[in-house]
Amino acid sequence: MELFYKSTRNENVMLTASEAILKGLSDEGGLFVPDRIPILPVGMEELKEMDYRETAYVVMKQFLTDFTEEELKSCIKNAYDEKFDTEEIAPLAKVDEVYYLELFHGATIAFKDMALSILPHLLTTAARKNNVKNEIVILTATSGDTGKAALAGFADVEGTKIIVFYPKDGVSEVQKLQMVTQKGDNTAVVAIHGNFDQAQSGVKAMFEDKEMKEKMEKAGYQFSSANSINVGRLVPQIVYYVYAYAKLLKNGEIQEGEKINVVVPTGNFGNILAAWFAGQMGIPIAKLICASNENKVLFDFFDTGVYDRNRTFILTESPSMDILISSNLERLIYLVSGRNTGKNRELMEELKEKGRYAISDKMKAELSGFAAGYASEEEMRHAIHDTYRNTGYVLDPHTAVASAVYKKYRKESGDETKTVIASTASPYKFAKSVLHAIDPDKYAGKSGLSLMDDLKEVSMTEIPKAAEEIRNAPIRHTAECDVCDMKKTVEEILGLR
């Protein structure tokens, strides 16, 4: 049975999966959502014997119904290969009675690799299926991890160009170096004088700019997105939650049908939304715990039913979560409103004009499967310090936010349900923050890439190839611009001016 994609803002839009992946964002600014959420077609006894690639096919085939078996299996095979440094792709580490789902074993040592390793293959396959002759321009804003993962995925992919905007002062040293040293004749990286929300808003504005679309069409270009607004990013993320449950079952950690909690550190809401989809497909999830840093716009939303971005933007040591406009939340709002495009459009217009909106009590009741919490910078550092001292396991700041939130949740709720925490980045990406948390006196005043050597000694793990290779890599991208000049910058890169 074929599955189609609807826009959250226009009930008349209905596309195939490949068409939705190609477009990235609907013309009126809506996000694409499947017209139904499929149920897993196989039982747990079968799932628990599958490796990651086999699980990926079973899950993704339910959502990408216009891809043939050969096409989809080829995309999966090309994505989940030796780029990952573990055979499991997404291993589970049991630490102090909690299971960390390690999503950082890919080419850029962050969870974005899980989806961005396959998106270029999905996109180029979709282009062939739809007889696209234009060159596809991937336009993306990043808070640190998406940019590098997208650049690595699309570098020198025939028929594509990729342009990444990142906040100049809003990413870690390693995140920045990973982007500005990126190879590939089709890659462009631009630092903006602003924050991630401004970068993301600028990118969305270009997607909705009809005049720019016409200009690009004449030049033989069309936009698509590698941000989590693209459904080709969301669907692969569902896979690792299904895989994690099946592995817990295979390892005898849970009984079939036993519910688990899932904790996700999130800013843009895509990663936890994927976990929600996994639950809707049939994975027994008790609570989805949304973990925020001091930019706690999502915590406040789940607490009050009011989404309000009118607040001070805080730069933290978990920069990929420094977000006040959580784009993927729109998909959930649309679904809990009963797929009411009119209501969703009204709320998103309020957000654009007033910076806030409030959902109804009925909609808030639909969110009962979620819990939310936030961690201060001090609580995040304590989580890194205490976990290391007690177990020897090293957390990055984002995963530490989730760990701190879970600890508070468990204490306040008394909920002893077995729990998986999404571990979203390698600690080597944030060596300074990690070491300063583990031993503030010893590492006070120390910075730079040499800290990776200290972290290797502390953690007794090898420095990942992705971290090692940036030490001596030449800087290839030095462009900067003001937020108001993002459109002009893209036109210059594409030769449209």
C-alpha cells in the first residue's frame, strides 16, 4: 500500500516519498508528514535477529514506498558501510543501569551521520526517479553537527552542490574545523554573524522565495534541504530506536512487550520525533523524555502548552541544542491537532508574528507520552564528572544534558522503567568541555586540539579518525556574512548575480 506525504500547512498537497525528499520543504513553508504512520510488518522475534542494515530496510520501506527494493537496499548498503567504526553501527553501552545508544560512530562522530550518510543516496535516487535535470542545491543551516555531516555526505556527489551556514561564535572548535576544512568542489561553508535560529530562518526564507526559485530554475538549479525538516532525514532516524529495542530484547535486558523510556537531548526536535514515530509503529515506549539545556523552550512548552521563543538566546557548551525555534515540533503539532492544516497554519503564523503560540488543552492531552526536563551548565558538568568518576564512561555535553535530566526525572517520578539515552556526539568533539568537567583544576586554562590526546588518556579510547584528520587539514572555507546578506551570498556562490 503506497504511502504519501502531506504538507502541515496545505491539505491539498500530496507527494510521493521521493518527491517529498526532493522538495525538502513545501512551497508554502509546511513540512511533509506521512498520510498515515505504518505499523512494523515483522514481529520482535524476527527483528531481534536482524543487523542494522536489515532493520533499516524493514523500517524505511514502510515510509519510502515508491522506492524499489533494489533502490532502497542500494542506498542502505552505500550509507552504512566502513564509514562507521563499529560493525553494529549504533551500539548500546550499558552504564550504571542505563543504556546509552551510541549514535556517534560515523564519519563525523555525531548522530547526524545516521541520517546524513544515507540522505545523498536517497536524494540522487529520487532525482533519477523523477527525471530531474536541474542541479540540486542543498541549502542548510547548522548548529554544529548537521553541517559537517551533510558536507561529508554530499561532497563531490554528482548533480549536487551544498551550501552550509553556521553561527560564527556558536559552534565548538572541532565542529568549526570539521566544516571549514571540508573537501569537495561542490561545497561552500559560510559563517554568519548571528545565531542558529537566524541562520535557519534565513534558509527557510530562501526556500519560500518565489523570485529566487524562478531565478534558480532559469540557471538550472533547484533547492533541497539536508536539515531535519527534510523527511529523508527523519525516516532514517526512526531506525535506530527500533534497532535499540530489538537489541535489548536479544541481549535479554528486557522481555518482549516490556516498555522502555527513551531520553533524547534535543533542540530542533527531530531526533525525539523519530523516537515518537518508532513508538507509533509499535515499539513499546513508556515515556519519551525531552531533555533541554538552558535554552529550555521545549521544556517550557511541554510544561505549559505555550511555545514562546521570546527570550534571551544562551550560548552553552552543548551548542547543537542552542535553538529557540524547534522546526520539527511543527510536525507533532500538526499530528496532535488531528492533522488540521488550518489550525497548524494559524499557530505557525502566530509564532512568526508574535514569537509564541498556545495549544489547546485537548492537544496538550495528546502529549501525555512525553516528559520534559532541562539541565543547567553546572548540572551538565556534574553529569560528565560523576559518570566518569563512578563508571569510567565519558559523556559529551549533549548526552550529559540528557543524563542529568533523566537523573532528575527518575528521582522526582520514582519511575524505574528501563531507559535508553540517545548519546548524540563523541566526547572528542567537545574535549575542552569534557575535560574541564572531569578535572577542572588539572585542565583549567588548557585549550586547543592537543586536549584530544589528554582525553584519549583519560577515557582509554582511540581518537576517532574524524577528529584526528582535522589537526593538520588546510582551511578551505573562510566566507562570512551578515544575516541580512544570506540570500545575496547564495546567489554569488551559484553565479546568479
